[in-house]
Amino acid sequence: MTPITKKALQRRTFLRGLGATVALPFLDAMTPALTAATSAPLRVAWFYVPNGIDMRNWVIPDPGPLTKLPPILQPLDSLKSEVLMLSNLTANWGRPLLVGAGDHGRALAAYMTGSFVHQSVSNLKLGVSADQIIANAIGQQTRLPSLEIGLEETRQAGNCDNGYSCSYAYNIAWKTATQPLPPVSEPRILFERLFGTDVFTSPEDRARRLGMRRSILDSVMESTKKVQASVGPVDRRKLDEYLSSVRQVEQQVERAEKDGKVIVPGIEKPFGVPADFGDYFKLMTDMLFIAFQADLTRVATVMIGREGSNRPYPEIGIPDSHHPITHHQKNPVLLDKISAINTYHVKLFAAFLHRLLETKEGDSNLLNNSMICYGSGLSDGDTHLHDELPTILAGRGGNFFTPGRHIIYQRETPVTNLFATMAQRTGVRADHVGDSTGQLVDLSLS
């Protein structure tokens, strides 16, 4: 029988190797025997949906316990007890009160800043997004203060949205009023940010290094083919052994870049972007899951698409570009397509929540120790409405929130009130998150 001791593995334990540093998840060995369990960290994330929602199939008419969900929310049916549906929240600064950026650019830029960046109002701190307010306070506790993920290409040059800078429609996280934090959209770059030491290497250098590695193997293969044709079986066997050695070295280098020669983080190192959007979403959120599980970061944003996204969805039989069909003018065929896209996004999000829920962490689970907001800066995409926003809050924030309910707030309640509440729950004292007027009540019944 193994004796019980009070020795414990340190919470901030890393497995280090050539080209990688892998943090361990929350393990039982990190809690000293015969002592009370240490509390797990709280994670906070935002999933942003572009181009609005088919609100006909989203709205829940009455407050109270979540029972029958509308069509778009059906993928969350098995998670009803883990989510709060919040109605009547508004992104006021997304409205066309000021000149600039167009409706889509304002919708995204104003959503988490509670402002239109570059503008100012007395007594309000504007231009910093909610995630960065939290990251500025607690980010030093993890390797990455925050993680910005995008499922669409990022542009920092050029124009969009009626001639205004693309930075508004392509960035949800803002460090300052003039400094966005561009989301990572390439799986390999995200992987290296989490596990590799060459994250600050330029894309050109990474491509050159990878190209050189492949060219060496190719040259060996070509040389081998030429020699194999002119030698006997003993020499061919020696050549095979040599090739095997080269392959093993290459595998060891790649393994070292991924897992420090000790463990595999649960997924293979990715190259390129999957053609299937569902595969792309899962790959990127698998890495977010690992980042949360290993406490690499506690703050994240996920842009399911940029505002004005023209992504088609052939995976669900919709080859049409997303943005144009949101200007449906009540065409039932287009509305059904929008609803199908919205449902698809919720289905993918639900799968991520299930993984968090099923992952034990001490006496709890990852979802319980998280606050995951899913929503958009637009409700109806056809008329570009910025009120009555579609909003979900998943997770219990460490047994603080009471999910399984639908709450209807007073009209024109700033969505930033929710974000201020989330910030407060992480221990961050923020007087304002943009135009917030206070914290949301009724999120907890305890």
C-alpha cells in the first residue's frame, strides 16, 4: 500500500523539451494529501457570432426555467441546466450615432469595448475591451495573458465597411483605443503559441525552416531511389535503415516541438486550415480547451467569423455567402438558410461546452469553473439592429451563477453590464466596462 504524504506536485508544473513547453492540467497530485482541495482558477471566454441571428428561431418569449428551446438553440437541449439565456441586452455604441466603420464594424468594435473606439465620453474609460480589462489584472498569473482566436483570415490593411479600416470588422479584442489584438486564425501558429518556443519567429522564417526540413528528406529519398536501382539486397537494407533513421530524427524533432519529448498535448501538430468548417472549429477550440485545462491562459476570445463574413457553408448544404443572405428582406428561403447557419454554430459551440463539462477538475469540472459568453453585436442582420442581442452565458463561474434559466432585463440594458459582472467574478474591480451602468442582477439565486 502506498503511504499517504503531504507532498504535492506544484500547480505551475511544466514539461520542457526542445522547442516546447507543456503545462500540466489540474491534477489530483497538485492537491496535498489530507488537506482541503485548492480552488481551481476561473476561465472566461467570449464566442462572437457575425452578421446577426434569425431571431424568429432564437427568442424565448417568457422568463423562468429553460424548458423547450427554440429551433436554433436545440443543440443546447442537453445543456439547459448549464446555460443562462439573457434577453434585452444592447450594444448602444454599435448604432449609427457616429460617423465611422459602418454597421458591421461598429457592431464588433463596440461589442466588448462598450464604445466606438477613438471616441470619448466624460468619466468613462473607453476603447479597452472587457477581456483585456480582465487580462490586464490577472494575465500575469498565466503564460499567456489572453488568447485571441479567429476562424477567418485577419486583415490589418485595406478597407472595408464603406471605406473604413478593416481593423474594426476583424478585431474584437482591443488593448487600447488604437491597438487591436488580431486573432490567430492559422492552426499551426496557434499551436506554436501554446506549445512552441518559436512563436515570435516570423512566418517567413517558419516557412523557410519547414521547407528546408522537407527538402532534406526529399533529397534523401531521391538519392536513395537512384542508388537502390544499382545495388544488391544487403546495401538496400542498409539504405532502408538509413532512411528509417532520418525519419526517426524528423519525428523526434516534431515531437519535441509539440510535447517536450514527454507527453502529447492530445492533438497532432496541425498544418494549414481544414476545409470543413466544423473540423476547423473543433481544431481551434480543442487548442483553447487545452489552454484552459493546462492553465496557459484564463482569458480568451473566439471570433466564429469577422463581421460582414462571406463564408459559405457547403458542409450543411449552403453554398451561399453568409453576409448577403442576412439581408433577406423577409425572404423565407433566405431566412431558413440563416437559421441553419445559426443552428450549426450553436451545435459546434455545444460540443465545446460538453467537453468542458465532461472534464473533471478536482471535485468539479471545467465548465463549472468557467464563464463562457456566446453572442453577437447584432440581432437582426437585415436591418442591423444593435439591441435585443442574442446572448448566452454558459458555466457557473465557480458555483456562483445559477444557470438553467431565461432572464429578461429592462430594454436598453448595456451588454457591458454582463461583462462587468464577469470581470467582478474573476476578482477584477472595474468601475466601468465601456458604457456599463452596473452589474447584472439575478444571475445568481444564492
